[in-house]
Amino acid sequence: MKVVALVGSIRKESFNLKLAKFMQKRYHGRLEIEILPIRELPHYDQDIENDPPEAVRDFKSKVAAADAVLWVTPEYNYSIPGVLKNAIDWLSRVDKVMIGKPSMVTGSSMGMLGSVRAQQHLRDILFSPGVSSPIILGNEVYIGAVHEKFDEAGHLNHEPTIAFLDQVVDNFIAWYKQLPAK
Ligand code: FNR
């Protein structure tokens, strides 16, 4: 399955980016995960949505070509970071490349709640008419105290979290396979 990962943090040492990279490596062969950079996307602007800059066109075509989207988001002020919302706003317009495309929502934070409020907002956004992305219900991933679960080298080394992620990915793949043919 071809999956694009959208990571809500653009900082170099992002734990969410590390999580996306961990998943890319661990599930290689079952999920071909490409992490799409969103840092260079301009601010969404309705005036240019029909003829957007190349960065936006490339981004949208990569999402369009994927079988599914993996979201990996931190929580900023009880919601998703603006940079991620901006990316979604581009995806939701004109050719609306997210419609019908399955999503898997994950995320982490240094606090105990593991980005739960951000992910709840993200689910609301994914259900908006311009996005309309099906998600598997109940298959939720909230990694709290994330800074204690990665080692110095940036590897996830918390076995219960790894076992949990394995289960969530198994559930996601099984759910994806039973969706009507795309
Ligand atoms: C945060 N953080 C945070 N954490 C949380 O649990 N709830 C929140 O509302 C917020 N709000 C918030 C706002 C801003 C502007 C920043 C910079 C941070 C903490 C945040 O989850 C933590 O820094 C994560 O580690 C950020 O993710 P990355 O960059 O490590 O992927």
C-alpha cells in the first residue's frame, strides 16, 4: 500500500517526524510510506487555488497518487499546528484530492495526553465536505511523554508503544483491505 505521511511539526528534532520515520522503517514492505514535506507550502490563498505554485501542485499530485494518508500530529494550543491545517486547506480545494482517500490518524506530545485534542480536531477536519476522508474508528494512537520513549539516537525504544503501534497498523491494513475497490 502506498502511503503518504503528513507530519504536523516542521522542526528538525520533531518527535512526530521521528515517529513517522520509525513507522516508515518498521512497516516497510506492508506500507510504503513517503513523508511529504509541508514546510515549503505557501499560505493557502483562494485567489491562486486554480493556478497554484509548483510546490502545491507537486504536493497535491503526490497525495492524489497515494492509497492512503498517515497523519502524525503534535498538539499546538489544543489543536493541530497551523502548518498542517494549511496543507489540508490546499488539499480540500479544486480537485479535492482527499475525498474518499483513507486516513490513519496518529500523533504524540510531551504531555500525558499524547495530542488527543489535536487528533480530535483533525478527525473533525477530515470529515469536512472538501476532505471527506474515511478513517477506521476506534483505532487511535496517543503517544504521551514521547520524549521519554525515544533514545538519544532518535529511535523509538518503548516496547509497549511499539507493540501497540503494530496492532494499530494491522487493524488499519485489515480495514483498508475490506473497503470497496477504489
Ligand atoms: C505545544 N505543546 C502542547 N502540548 C500539548 O499536549 N497540548 C498543547 O496544547 C500544546 N500546545 C503547544 C503549543 C505550541 C506552540 C508548542 C510549540 C508546543 C507541546 C508539544 O506537544 C510538544 O512540544 C511536542 O513535542 C511538539 O511536537 P514535535 O515538534 O516534537 O513533533
